[in-house]
Amino acid sequence: MIVAENRGAVRRSRCLPPSLLAAALLLAGCTGGGGGTSAAGSTSSTPASSSSATSSSAAGSSSAPASAGCPSVGRALPAGAHSKPTIDVDGDGRPDTEWIADQPDSTGGVAFGVRTASGAVFSATIRSASPVARSVMFADVTGHGEVIALASDGRQVLLYAVSDCRLIPEQNLQGKQYAFDLGFTGFGTGVGCVDANGDGSTDLVGLKLNLETNGEPTITRTIVELNGPNARNGASDSVVVTRASMEQEAQSITCGDLSMQANGVSTGP
């Protein structure tokens, strides 16, 4: 995957509770830090209300203490938006709704976001020249309230943190949006959530499938470290592919038990 920073290792991304900014993927050749050299376009967030190739750490539901949730400000979802139930993003103990616009706006951007159970709506915009459908998935990296959004244009995956009832674009070392490569530039092939450093806590990682000519295929995993609005590549390692499903996971967008295909929402069919 391309990680804007170094399109490679994603060290553990720590998404902080709503009161703090959350602090991400393996980018084998990324030079910078999250956001990739060609971030899927600039993104803007509008506040309103608030894989792992080798393991299957769940990131579906947060176990963080329930809060009052993000306050509603009377905003509604865009007309025609595609929506689907998603995880609890604001810590009130209730599942929320992810959504994405069905078509680009007048500037070519595709809006996406969340509507919380409390009635809050906050969003950001994917800007990209990719001809592929846009998709988005929300996930709790550790299962303890470290919520992120992964927005894909089919070529790369833009990284956002969910904090203070807003979508915060994570920036790489060069000040561009951090992104994971999906094989388009050769820096990475996927995104996942796995305990890559063996400390018992799930990490957000960038994945790169390496199909060796002479030898067994391997997967490079790079931990993505989140510090407020900044994402930096951390430690990376390599694991041998021991089952066919690992190759598929290394070329997918997942986080624990969640996957973009099954749990994300898309502009396409």
C-alpha cells in the first residue's frame, strides 16, 4: 500500500477518544510519512456533530466508555447518498451510519462521512482523478475507541482520524495527506490491522505482497503511528505466506473482522 509518508510500514495508529485528536500502513517505498506522494487529492473535513495479513483482530465495536455522543446540529445526509450501518464512532455505545455521495459535486469531489445515532453529521471530500468508484470504511483499530476512516479511490487509501466529532486528514512528513498504496505505484498492496509488534495491541499497518521468483511469497507489514493529525511510518517486518487467504488479505482493505468489500460503502454497484 502506498503510505504517503513512506508508503510502507504503518506503526500503531492511536486514535484518541473524542476529546483528543487521534494519533498508519505499510508503504514500502513511501518517502515522507503517510499520505503518499500522490494523495488521492486534497480533502476537506466539515465538522457537524460528532489486516492484517496474519491475524484477525476485531475492530468492529468499541469498548470505550459510553459518552453522550456528538451533538446534533440539524444536518441531513446528502440526497441520494449511499449509506450503511457502521461502528460506534463517537463513543456513545450506539452504532452509527457511514455514507458516501452517489456522484461528484461541481468541483469533482465526492463527499463522505458519518451520521451518528445522536443525529450529528460530519464529512470530508475525496478528490481524485481515478476512474474507479470511491469507497469508505470506518474502523476501530484497537477496539478501544481508536477510530479511523479509510477512503479509497481504487488506487490508494486516504487515512483520516475521527476526533472531536470531525474527520481529521492525517498528514505525512511532507505535509500531504497520508495514503496507502493499492499496487498502483508499487509501494504497497493493501491495508490491515494486526498486532505486528507482538505487544498485545492491534496496529494499523500497510501491506505489500512480494511474489518472489525463487522462494516463498512474503508480506511486508509497516506499522503506522498516529500522533494527532500526523501519521508516520514505524517499524516494519516480513512474514512468509502460509495460506492462500493471506495473499488476498495483503491486497485488500481490512481492519480486523471488517473489510471494505463487506463493511464499507461505495459510489459503485
